[in-house]
Amino acid sequence: MKAFHLTDTTGIADLHLMDVPVPTPARGEVLVRVRAISLGPIDVNTTNGHGAYHALQDAEPMIPGWDISGEVVAVGPEVLDFLPGDAVFGAVNFPGPGRGYAEYVAAPARHLAPKPANISHAEAAAASLAALTAWQALMTTANVQPGQRVLIHGAGGGVGHFAVQLAGERGAYVIGTSSASKRVFVLSLGADAHVDYTRQRFEDVVPPVDVVLDAIGGETALRSLAVLKPGGLLISLPIGLSPSLLAQARARGVRGQHFLAVSNGEDMRRLAARLAAGTLYAHVARTWPFAQLPDALCQVAGGHTQGKISVLLD
Ligand SMILES: NC(=O)c1ccc[n+]([C@@H]2O[C@H](COP(=O)([O-])OP(=O)(O)OC[C@H]3O[C@@H](n4cnc5c(N)ncnc54)[C@H](OP(=O)(O)O)[C@@H]3O)[C@@H](O)[C@H]2O)c1
């Protein structure tokens, strides 16, 4: 089978297509014929030796990639919930070795859910790690409640566009930040208010909030402390929170929390139910052919994706 493997850590150009044996599903795994792969900043960062690189570096060949949608073609021992022919999707082995940039992936069945029939493989792959992150951050960690105010930075991006919808489902008042080009998109997802970060400092216009979900990091995370209510929670996704930021949070009487999404088939089933019901929507801005996966990653690296970018396999 064809797979992209990573040969160095200087960036996307270190990804190369190669022929490797089709993997054999181990105990608890299914073999998935991949029909779509979705990509995000973690994929780009991994090619630079950051992101999830350290989880992959002992693998030979080193095949990155986590978000897949496809069909089960074989099941390993002790798999009870999937059969050959089932369409499945999920974030595989995140934050470990997913080996998703391949025509076939041996994936733990417990990381997958049945793919809703009403959405495409490109959309299902798109609704994997980004949607799982939004779910685990807002529904599990923050446990957003009706009537709370939630500020979502990067609301038009991969994680953000799912986060806006899920916070809205909980009955929160949702404020999303993005550039002007994504304003209509963010509001169409159910945000109650929008801030164009290129024109306004959000801390000047946003009322005190209960939760900030920050998909940007750096200065944006630091400035977010000022908009939290006493006891409010900041979850910053990019690289966690520095000791100095955590100290400032404590001094202000607010909370900052480290967060890392983890593969979880039960959460994928919760997302699948919403995708099937049409109450959650995965926006795929563009699809690329598998052979152009590095070009797709270059688009992600631009940092202004609307929704998600997916790659299609035959
Ligand atoms: N900790 C975890 O478990 C975890 C899991 C998944 C992702 N992540 C991280 O979370 C981050 C976001 O991931 P993603 O997939 O959502 O990225 P993405 O799809 O690239 O989206 C980022 C969005 O932010 C917008 N943006 C850029 N600068 C902004 C600013 N200053 N203020 C507000 N919006 C801004 C961009 O478009 P516009 O500029 O046009 O608005 C873009 O839509 C990445 O660093 C990723 O590695 C962490």
C-alpha cells in the first residue's frame, strides 16, 4: 500500500510517499481501508519535530496522521462491535502513533465510531480530532452550562467551528473571534456575537465570560485572563499554559487548565449521533487528492483555514 512517511524534521517537504506492507490488525484492532484523511496544525507541527513527533520517532517507518474515515475490511481478535463492510471514522491513537497517512490503517476499535450515512468520508474525517477536542474541552472538562458565556478564539477554524456549535447546544451565550472573512460563517454556526480580532481587541468589547476556549495561544491566551469572571476557566489548546500565565491566572482568581485531547470511541459516538441528526455540521473548506497531501498541509500551515481540510483516497 502507499503511505506518507516522515524522514526528517525540517517540515512538510520531509513527507515522502512509499510502498509499505498492509498492516495486520492486532487484538482489539480493525483494518480500515481509508477513504479520507483530515489534517490540522498538529500535522504540520509534527513535520517540524514538534506536535506529536516524539510519539512517532521510534516508529519505522514514521507514518503520521490521526483523523480517518473509511471502511472496515478485516477485524482482529476480540473485536465485537465492527464487521467488515462497516463505515467508520475517528481520531486514531492520538496523541500517539496514528499511522493515518496510508491507504490502510490498523486502528483500535475503541477509538472509532460508525460513520453516519448522511455525511461524506471527507466530512467524517474532518469531524474526528477537531470535533473530539471541542467535545472534550467544552462538554467534559469545562462542562459548559446553560446561560454561561463562552468565548471561543479561532471560532472559524477546525476546533473552533465545532466548539461554537457544541457550546450553543448546551445553551451557552457564545462569542466567537475570527477575521472578518469568517464572520458570517461563525454566526451561521450559532454564535451569538462575533469579534473581528483584526479590528478590535476582544478584551475591550467582550463582557465577562465563564469559559474561554483558546485555539490561538500566546498573547491571546494571556489577554484572555482579563475577560474571565472570578473562578472562570481558560482552556488553551496550542501548547498548554506557561507557569507564568498560570501564576497570573491564580492572582486574578481565575483558572487555567492544561488540555490534551485523547482518542475515545465513546466520544466519537456522541459526535456521530449529532452529525447523523444534523445538529452538528463539519465544514470541509477544501479536499485534496492523497498524492497531494503535502500541498494540503501547506494550506493548513497558512493558519487561516475555515473549518477543515481533508484528503481523499480512491
Ligand atoms: N491540545 C489539544 O489536544 C489540541 C487538539 C487539537 C488542536 N490543538 C491545537 O489547537 C490549535 C487550533 O487548531 P485548529 O485545528 O482549530 O486550527 P485551524 O483550523 O488552523 O484554525 C485556526 C483558526 O484561527 C483563526 N485565527 C488566526 N489567528 C487568530 C487570532 N489571533 N484570533 C482569532 N482567530 C484567529 C484562523 O482564521 P482567521 O485568521 O481567518 O480567523 C483559523 O480559522 C492548534 O494550535 C492545534 O495544534 C490542540
